[in-house]
Amino acid sequence: MSKKVKDFRYTHAARDTLSHAKTEIKPQYESAEAEKLALQKAQTELSMMQELLYAQNEWAVLIILQGMDTSGKDGLIRHVMNGVNPQGCSVASFKKPTVHELDHDFLWRCHREIPERGKIGVFNRSYYEDIVVPMVHPEILETSQIPPSLRQGKRFYEHRCEAIVQFEKYLARQGVLVLKIFLHISKKEQKKRLLSRLEEPDKNWKFEEGDLIERKHWNKYQKAYSFCFQHTSHAHGPWHILPADNKLQARVLASQIIIKAIAELNLKFPKVEPAKKKAIAGYRQKLLNEA
């Protein structure tokens, strides 16, 4: 790990919006190999922390990943969580709501996927899509099944933000550590990544025409996300805006944030009572005495 962990936390400063946030920073390590080694060490450390989390069985960890198309969410999940026991980790992806999901409140489908105590859960997109997407495409609310009188004007989005903050505070009070990470890439970098999907045969399957359509709304998405950060970053669920033009760097930074936050829970293996210790000694002796 680098000497000092910078968490890129959103601070509600006047200029603290995506239009001023960096998408790339200076290298934190002397070489790419050193950075890869740092990621490998982070994978091992996170695996050990997940074991502690599971053994203690009191806390759960929820990692929420958001970002523009091609920002690297899938790759980050793959590489950062690589060493974690699959039985102790779950990943949920949220796309366009189904008809059944629209029959419920907007938090319902995500609430069902909150990780159990002792586990780490990752949301690849989340209930924040229910603010950002309608802000960019307000017409989709016409099919949301929400009464028209309840989905008018800016207050509709403010109310959803208020609901999210209360929900995340509720989770925190139940022992769920909420970590929110936004992978911030530049429009130039997105273009580069989209072109690679078109030009490299092995990546063709990743490309969707909708990516180009949504790219036209880049500025609207930036404003919508900035609105979310302003209204939903709080003590129990702060936003971390990571420069993500460099994929490896973003993965290392994300792992640092996750490890630092879990370390602050002061997890420990459960203490074994004297009576159980005595019994364990007896069991051990029985095994040793076997022919």
C-alpha cells in the first residue's frame, strides 16, 4: 500500500462537483509492477478481513459502485474481490426495473440484496440509478406507475435522496457498513474505451448501441451525479469520487478505501470461553491417542 491512504471523500465544498473532480492523478507507485503488487497485497488483506467479518458475524459490508458506462465497475469487482471467499461475498447488478419491480417502492429490489452479517455485498449500480436516470430521461417516469401528483418537479428527486439517506442510516444502525464509490472517468477516456470495444474482436460483445446514445447526455449525467453527491453524502454513507482513467490505479485506490473502512470496525475473532478451551484440549488429545 502507499504510505498514506487518501480516500477522495466528497466534502460538500462549493467546487466539489464532478466538473472539478480529477479523473486522473499522479502515479502513487514507482512503477506499474509495484502497483500490481500493491493490489495483490490488498487482495490478501481483504481476504483476511472477510474471514474476520465472517467469524465475528456481527457486521456486514455493502459496497456501492456507480459510474458512467465503461468506468470499470465490472473489472474493479473482479480484481479487488479476487481473493475473497466466494461464500462470503455477493454481487448484485441493477439494470432497468422489471414490471414486477415497478410494482414496489424504488428501494425494494435493492433492499432484498443487502448482504447478511459476516458477508461483503457489492452493488454494481444501485438505487442511485432511480435518481440519476430519471433526471436525464424524465420521460421514463411516465411508465413508473407512481401517481403523477407525486413525481412532479425537483422535490421528487429530493424526496428520493432523503429516503436513501434515511435508508442508509437505518442500515448503519443495523450493523451494515455502507461504502459508496464513484468511478470518475473523462469523456475522452470513455471514447477510447468504447473504440476499443469496436476495434478489438474479443471486446465486440461488450458494445451496445445504447452506450453511444447515452454518451450524448454526458453533461446531464454529470449534473445528475453531482446532485446525488450533494444530497446523499453523509457520515454513515459518504461518497468517494475516484479518478478512474487509469484502471489499475482506481482498483488500488478502491481497495485502500475498503480495507481502511473495514479495519476501523476493529474486527476480532470471537473469544473462546475457558470451558470450551478445556473441551478443545480434550478433543485434541483424543485425536492424538487414535491408533
